[in-house]
Amino acid sequence: MGKTGVSYHAVKLRKLGYLTYCKPFFRGQRSTSNRIVYDPSLKLEESIRARLTTKQQIQLGEAEERMKQEHTQAKSGPNMVDDLDLSKLRDEFQCLTTDFFSRAKGAGWWISPDIEDRAALMLANQASELLREPHSDETEAA
């Protein structure tokens, strides 16, 4: 089979979805890379995900989860009063944590200042995630 025959059949396979272009396999690759799709029901997104590193897959999953939560919150509507109360509680907990670290340093313990700030914020965020929204009068707690 000649070049034209190969090219003809490659175009035909590409139109049927059995051959797709993909990103280069290594830096500096000049030719286009083709991927053979053995299962036409397999989506291009799934094949791209399969080529990601574990760290990239985790980051992508976390970003998708955040987007889902934001979408869910946007659909349910903002609850400004509860968000403000939660923010106040988080700030109060962060002050308490900072005070705890200050007293510990006064007692002779040592902690790096940047770790102290990050730890206080991290602990405050974790504590606020444990809290649930207050119940309204309409829905009584069981």
C-alpha cells in the first residue's frame, strides 16, 4: 500500500472515531501523535485523564469537587447570616489557637512563626467544617 492509501484509510479511521490526535509524547516532538481507540465508546476525556500523573489526578478531582460544592451552594442560594456567623466563629477559633501557641512559646516550647500562622488558620478551617448549619424553627432536630 502506498502513502496515499495509508493517508486515505487514516482519514477514514479518524472520521469514524478510531484514530485521534493526541499531545506529543516528549518535548521537541515535531510530528503529530495519533492514538488508536479500540473502544469507540471510550471518551477522549477518559484517555487524557489516564495520561495524568497521580498528583495531577488528585488535584483535578479536588478542583472538580470544589466546583460541585460551589454549584450546589449557588443552586440552594446564599445563606448570608449563617455564613457570617460561621466566619465569626472561625475567626474566634483562630484567635484562640494563636493565643494557645503564644502561651506555649512562653512556656518554653518552640514553633516557627510561619507554621504558627498556617496552623492556626488550618485548625480554624477544620473546626468550622465540623459544624453543621443551625436548625430553623420549621425543621426540628431529631
